[in-house]
Amino acid sequence: MDGIQQLCCNFGGLEHVEESPPPFPNSFNMAFWSHCIGGWMEIAKGRMLSLRTQKRWEDLFEPECENFLDQPERFTPERCARALHAKLTTGKADWSSF
């Protein structure tokens, strides 16, 4: 299983929610910190991310290519997994490439 497949499997248990705020504990919505990639990283770590970490990962947490707060439905778990994979392998979350 390659990295993208593994990330998709890891995000596969999440349910994409378009309502706001997300009502379910295992939901995924980029418009809400507690339910976006950063929030899930905090859950995995068991503690809050430092401001330094948030700044270093800002391109993943807050995509500049689109107004993600107005269109959270475009940020599916699979697309976010691809952005995370890009960030981990290249250092940049290139949202525009997928």
C-alpha cells in the first residue's frame, strides 16, 4: 500500500460533514479546527499543536488556493489526505494539483 492509499485509509473512517458546526465526533470539515486536519493531528498527538507548528503547517491547515471556509465540501477526506501526503513528502501542501 503506497502513502496515498494509507492516508486515505486513515481518513476513511471519517465522515465528511457539510453542516456547521460538525455534529459528530468523527466528522471531518476543513471549516472547523476541531474537525480539520489540524484538529485531527491534535487528537492523534493527545495535545494541542504549538503556534510554531501551526505556522509551519499553515499551507495545509489554511489553503490559499481557494476560500475553503465557503466551500468545505470541496475538501473531502481523500483530497486532504493527498494534501497531507504532499506536505510530508515535498514540504508543501499543493492543493491546486488535485
